[in-house]
Amino acid sequence: MNDKKLTDAEKQTLWCQIHLIGICPNCKAKDSMQMGPQGGLAINIRCYKCGQKYWTSPIMGFGAEPI
């Protein structure tokens, strides 16, 4: 993705796509997300099809952001 600052609504949309729907927000691949390093409430997730990485949390209120 680009360096555009995401709104809270956009972060929530990314979170829902990743955690609830199970798709990559970038390429829309289903069940393609791999868990990566995590610590505290932070989880790094990567799409193995397109390579896009996201920072997310198991808590919906934190949303998700591309990294």
C-alpha cells in the first residue's frame, strides 16, 4: 500500500477483512493470511499470495494497518 494515513474506519475495515472475513485486503485472496511475530497485543500477519504485511491486534478496536 502507500504512505497515506488511514482513518479509524479504514483500519477497522482492514481488521474485519483479515479477522472476520478471512481475506487479504490487498489481493482479496481467501485463507491466505499467515501469522508472524507477535508480542503484547501486536500481531504481524502476511498474505502468502501477494506478500502484503499487516500489523493487527486480536482486539477489534485497534484495527489493522499495512506495514
